[in-house]
Amino acid sequence: MNKPVKLACVVAAAMLAAPMVSFSQTAPADKAGYVVSPDRTAVKNGSGLCWRTGFWTPADAFVGCDDDLLPKAPPPPPAPPPAPAPPPP
């Protein structure tokens, strides 16, 4: 092969291989268990439920999708007992 044909083949191979780099990206680490939209929010179905991927685990739960799996807030402290009534006169 002559030099221009080799150069054309190398350039064509590079142009075909370049888009492959974009396909090898991983999901965002903070929502890897959910399908995410381009704006990095979880995708929900018509019922408001988040779409999970096959890699989802309970550790991936976050507010808005799996509220029942998240740790509950501690209950408020009990009210102090009422002050004793003053003695009758």
C-alpha cells in the first residue's frame, strides 16, 4: 500500500474508535442503582416509582425513591412533666 492509503486507513480507524470512549462511561456513583435522566435525576414511571437497575441494592436507597428503606428520624423527646400545682391558700 502506498503512504496516502495507509494514512487514510489510520485516520478512518481513529475516527471509528473515538466514539467508543463515550460508551464506556459508568453511571453516577450516587444513583448507580437507578435509571437516571441526562440531568442526573432518577427516572420515575407514571405511578411515581423510581426505575431501578439490576445493580440496585438497599444501600442505594435515597429520598424520593425509597423513603421506607431509609433510617427514620428519631422521635422528638417527651414533653417535660407539668409543674406541680401551688398549694391551696
